[in-house]
Amino acid sequence: MNRFSFAALLTVPLLALFAQVQIPERSATALFKGEPVRQRTEIRFDPASGVVTLKLLVQDPDGHFIPNIRRENFLIYENDVPQTNAKVEVEHPSVSLALLLEYGGHFATMNRMIATDVTMAGRQLLEVIGRDDKVAIWKYADRPELLADFTQDHQKLENLLYSLDPPGISEANLYDALTVVSQRMQEVRGRKAVILLSSGVDTFSKARLEGVLTMLRTSDTTIYVVSLGEIFRQSVPLPEAVPPSANFDWKRAAQELQEIARASGGRFYAPPSTVGLSGVYDDTMENLKVRYVISYKSSTSGSPNSPRSVRVELVNPKTGGSLQVTDESGRTIQVHVVLQDKYVPASASGE
């Protein structure tokens, strides 16, 4: 029986090792709905050393992170000039998550039914996050209410979710809640996101959807939406359902939730039930956390207030052509590098 050995590895030309990347088999369809959105690239510039640090996503068409890409496969250009001596790593940082729960806005019988779904979905998030991740919990009905500020005490948060009482009759002011929580998230440093568990129904907000979307497009907080609209709709005890729940436009609510996720650079999920959401949350955490980190010393001189263009290509170092990525069955995978094209040193230095 032939065995692959380190001695045999030494006989293989080094560049041949990086000519092709193979990744594990993935699901044929994405867990989230809609097209992958362009997420913001984190770019930092150190004025003392001239080092630029890029944190970027490399994905397949279904939004899955592409692993196993080596330093030799990255070709970095700044102002169309190749940058040398770049370093490439993969990071999985701890994150700060605001869990925002819809907890009102329906008639009393339905509220009691959906309380179980909302808290069950929230508890499952705590099962997949890292021990260093911080979580805050908000709920909203007539107004947003902070139940627990950011903490790493996940057991405390789980106990809190178990102790929530079913909501009473109220409004469901989603847009107001998003406005307040997004403003609070501006104070949070590091990688962060809002996990929104909601039907998308808004009954009486002072804020308007258009204003919320404008705010999210300029925010640095990503929103991942787990739509509970279809689950809630199924909870309505038809044919006895009465207004106002019988008159909710569930389709429109789902479309608006998709717009919210897209505007923030996040994702929209519409699970058929709140049982077994670990796959959804795993997808969320991978998309939020995992980045290739590229650092290089910029060869560009000039004003720190002038924009500099950045381009990253994935190449076969043996041929100079595009890098070929395949899965375990040999199927070719299309690769998309998610990268912001420009940065301004002065504003990217954090000074």
C-alpha cells in the first residue's frame, strides 16, 4: 500500500502545491435567501510603518467561505502596482452580538403561541457562539427594551430567555427598535452584528422603513435576519383568526426584512420552524467571523488624503493564471473575492 510521506512531499515542486485548491463538499443550496451581498472590507493603515491590513471574504456563489487558500495564491495590487512581502492569515475573532427579539404586536392567544418559538430560537444561538463572544438581549413590542447588556455569561442569558413571560397585547414597532439598537451598536468596538428574530410586521413605529435602510447602509453593524413570519402565520388559529393579525401582509413583511438584511450587508433566513436552527447560526457565524487577513507595506507615496485603489487576485503561481478551486468530487467552484476597491490612508488609520 502506497503512503504519502513528508519525504515524498519534498520531491514535489513547491509551486505545484499551490496550483489548485480543494475544498470540502458543501450544500448544493445556500441556507439564506437571496443573492450574497457585498460586505464591507475592513482596511487599516498604519502611518508609522506604512503597513496596510485588509480583512476580506473569499466566497463561492452560495456565500460559503473558501478555505485552504495559501499566501502564494494571493496577488495584491495597490494603484495597479504589485505589492511584495504580503502576509496572509485566517482570523476567527470574538464578536459582539445584539439579539433582538420580537415580543408583541399580536393578539393575546397568538402571542402566547409565538413566545415559545422566539425564545427557542434565541436559546439555540447561545449553543453555537464561542465562549469569548459577547451577547446582549433586547426585546421589542411598543418600544425596545434592553434585557441584558453585553456579557460573556451565556448561562445567565439562557436563564433569562427561559424566564420571559408571554407578551401581552401591544404594538410591534420594529423600525423604532432597529433604530435604537443600531445606534447603541455604534458604541461597540470590534466585529459585531445584530441577530434579528422577527416576523417583519411593524404596526406603529415613528421611524419609517426608508429612513432605517438609509441608516443601515452607512452603519458598520451587520444585521442577520431570521424571519419568523411564516411560522407566526401558521400559529394563527384559523379559521377563528380575527383582526389585526388576520390582516397582516406577511409577504410584504418578509420582503422588508430582506431589504433590511441587504442594506446592512447581512443575510436573510426563512426557516420552516424554530426546531434545529444550528445550521442557520453556523452559517451566520462563519459569514460574520471568518476572514482572510492580508498585510503588506504599501509602496505608494503621496498625500495621506488621496484615495488608493486596491485589487486582490487569486492566481496559480506556477502559470500566473487564475487559481482553480474544486470540491472533493472534482467539481470546479467559482470564487468571488469580496473587496472594497479604495481606501484613504488618513481615514483608514483610525486617527
